[in-house]
Amino acid sequence: MHAINIARVVLGSSLLLGGVAASAAAQTLAAPGEETYAQQMAREQSEHPTLKIGSAAPAFSLKGIDDKSHTLAEYGDAPILAIAFISNHCPASQLYEGRIKQIVRDYADKGVKLIAIAPNGPMAVAPRELNYAEVDDSFESMKIHAEYRQFNFPYLYEGDTQQVAHQYGPKVTPHIFIFDRERKLRYEGRIDDNMRGNNIKTNDARNALDALVAGRPVPVEHTPVFGCSTKWNSAIAGKQREMKEWMAKPVTLETASLDELKKLRTNPTGKTLMINFWATWCGPCQTEYPELLTTYLWYRSRDFEFVSVALNTPDERASVQKFLDEHHSAVRNLIIDTDDVYAVQAAFDAKWESGVPFTLVLAPDGREIYRIEGEADILALRRRILGNLPDAGMFAGNTEYWRK
Amino acid sequence: MSKWTWSFAPIAMLLAATTVVAAQQPARPNLLQVTSHVSAERVTVGDRFNVTLELAPAAKMHVYAPTVVNYKPIVLTVRPQPGLIVRPASYPPAEKYFYAPLKETVDVYQKPFQVVQELGLDSSPAGRAALKGVTELTVQAALSYQACDDKICFPPRTIPLTWTVAIKES
């Protein structure tokens, strides 16, 4: 599981992250006949080279989350322009949002304008790469994410054509480019040297901004980056591979007794467990179910399980199986072995009024993390899960990020 | 005319004995208020009479009409017994409910509505034989329905219903 996560992190130069070397990650991901991680990075750098120091800022006209078009020219009055390539889904990028916002605040009176561009092609992001995300990288999701995190800077979408992203060549999100008054690139690289905010030794982007504000030479013009690789629309093999693997999984349906439901309520999985009671005669259940499956698809590479329980009676088994097949619900699916749904209610959860959908998320120790009788607010659900899944040190602070 | 009102627990309505019985059930929300009345307190063999159910879904809730497919429709079922003629229950035209998330239109009842059940005492020789010496008749029925709003559904419920009518000698 961790190998996938590690492999998603681009390790610039010889930088180590979490004690894991890039080469180790590359070796883990490579499958026979497929390019290694290192080969992928080399190919992408060749196909989308990063803008060189001293280059002019490529012009752009991109749609912002305010639904207006934004151009390079409109920021012409700013003595210094910083362009941060970030993304909704990337845990590294998420961890830098607060620092980017602080840069905006700290440098607003010093002639610095900062904008952010989301370079990823949404269709190129594999489900498993969304394992730290509450939304994907689509334009509409940018609006949701930016509002939730209260972005204080323009946030522009570049996921369709990626022509601008290609011209700038961000290797990862986050990757920042800083231009002077003449819009010549004076700094490109990381924001600072450590994702963990309390371990920062070098504030590279701030150092560059301070130098430009003071009219001094930028001390270090290029730094290696770390984060999540830019998702180019030309490279969707990873997503296709994952979906193929998912679709090959069988859709099964087990019969569950009241005793088994009681046991399920204690969470015997050792993982964070999402349980959803649903029924074929329930419209809101049918509406919600695909979102829950998507949530599982995204988080299954972490310690997360999903069990569905159909509240249909045993004689309705065929219709339950049909629904599960149609949605390819390749999770642990249960159907109760009784037509007494109130006995199910009493056995599983005394506080439950037997309405469906009923969704419960349990911590590995059985503690209740999230509970809703009725259709879930899927964003609230995901944020609660993310705020409770351990970040395993790789993206230390991400769990806390989702609790804020 | 007698009238009884209740809202959720399985109950028996006794026209003559005026007894309401509530079965033990786990607590659950009120979904459908049910009131019934019978068109005649005393009937004679050969008479027809109606039981009318006045039904009122809880706020924002709907129950499914008999015409639905893939959902649980409301159904009033009267238990057959000798001497009792049971006609098909009469349901009002359904309202069209558009459930946007699934882009489907479903036949439901969201506002108060009536279900009318026509009954009769059988005047055929077999019916008269069955009713001979009988001074009251207890009609047993069950009302099944399933209720939802746009965010939540509750499992199908069945309410047992009972009416007792006095029988006059003809």
C-alpha cells in the first residue's frame, strides 16, 4: 500500500523524503514491460521541460474559480508575480496551502501578487492517487476545495489543454515560479525545504521574494521540488490499469445474521470502517451509493474498509445483487437474513431509527467517527474520514490538516 | 359513524367495541397518520358498506402509489372470510414526484389522501349460511406502505387493522 503512495511523490534531485529514496519507490512501482518511476520522471521532464531561469513568463488566459478569465497581462502592475502550481488532491500541496496563504498576506504590501494554477488533467488522476483528497482535480472541485480552505489568491484551472502547464513545466504540485517586474523567471522550485512546517530550515521561495523586493540577486534560483507528479492528460495508463484491476474484482453478496451485524458494529477489521445500510426501494440510497463506492476507491490504499448492508428482505436478494453488479460494488456486501428490519435496528444500533441510507464510520478501536441517518454530505464524510486516517508519517500533518 | 386516529403503531380499530390495541415495537418516527371510518354502524345481509382510510404522510414525506415499479406501493389488503364480499380498494390518482438525483418520476402520495374499501355482506345462499346467527362481523385488514423523503427512506411497514360491524337481522 505504501509503495503506491511513495511512488506518487516526486523526489527532486537527491532529496530523500521520509527516509525513502526515489530509487526505492521507482523499483516498487515498476511492473514488467512498464516504465519505471525514474523513467517516467525523465520522460515527463523531457516532454514538459521546466521553464528556465531568465525566461519570460509564458502568457496565459485561464478560467478562475470565480468563473472569470484571467490573463498574465492583468497582473502587469504587480512588481513581482509568483505563480504556484498546486492541486486539490495532493497531500503535499494541501500541506502547503497554509504557507502559500501566509505568503500572500505577508507580501501583499510589498508588491507581490500570487496566483495559483492547477495543472493536472482530472482524467489523468487515478483513483488511488486521490487517497488524501475530498474532491478530485476538476474545475468544479477546485471551487469546493478553495472555498473550504479559504484560499486568498486567484485559483486558475488548466486541466483541459494543459498548454500553459506545458510551457511552465511544473514537475509536481506544489511547484512555484517567481517572476520579476519584467516578468523574467528569477526563482523556480520548492516553497521551502520541508513539508513538515515545524522542520523548515530554508524558506526558499520567501528568500527569493525578499531578494526581489529588496532589489538584490536571488540567492538560490532553483531548488528541487517534492510533491505529487503533475498529471498529464497524455499519461492515463495508471488510471486505466487501476480501473481494469478494480473491474476484475468480483461482486459478491453474503448473508448476514443479527449476530454478524452485532460483530460488525464493533469493527473487527482493525481499520477505519465505513458501513452503509441501504435498500433497493430507497431512492436516496441509490443516489448516494456511487459516491460511497468512489470514496472507497480513493481511500482503499490506506487502512480503510467499506461494508454495505442491504436492508432488503432475503427474498429480494436478486434485486440487491443486480444493483450491486450495476455499480460494480466490489466491496464486502451483506444482505440481512431476516425480514424483521426492526430486529436489525435493535441488534446493530439502538439509536438508529431504521431509516436508510444509514452510514456509520468507525475507527479501528470501534469509536464512532461519523454517523448519519439519511443521505450523507459526502464532503463532510470524506473530511471526517481523512481527519482520522493515520498519515503514516509520509505526509505528517495531513490528518491534522483535515481536522482544521 | 365512528372515527379513529393514530399515526404509527400497528393497531386495531373496533367500530363496535371501541378498542385500540397498540403492539410493542421499537421507537420509530411517525410517517403516516391513519384515520378510518365506516359508512354504516349496522349492516344487513346484502348491504354494501365502505371503510374509508384517511391517510396523511408526515411533513415532506411521501408514500408510493399502487402504480409504482421498483418501490413498495401502498396496499390495503382485507382478509377474506365467509359471508364477506371484498371489492378492490379504490386509490386516488397519484401525484407525480420527480426525484432529480435519479432523474425519475415516481407515482406517490405526498398530501392527505383517501383509500376506500368497499365491502358487503354476501346474500348468496352460501353467504347467508355463513352469517346465520352472526350478530357482528370483524373485518381484518392490513395496510402496507413505504415512506421516503428526498434524503431518507424508512423500511416498509404493515399496520394491522380491524373493524367490527354489527349485523342486523334482515
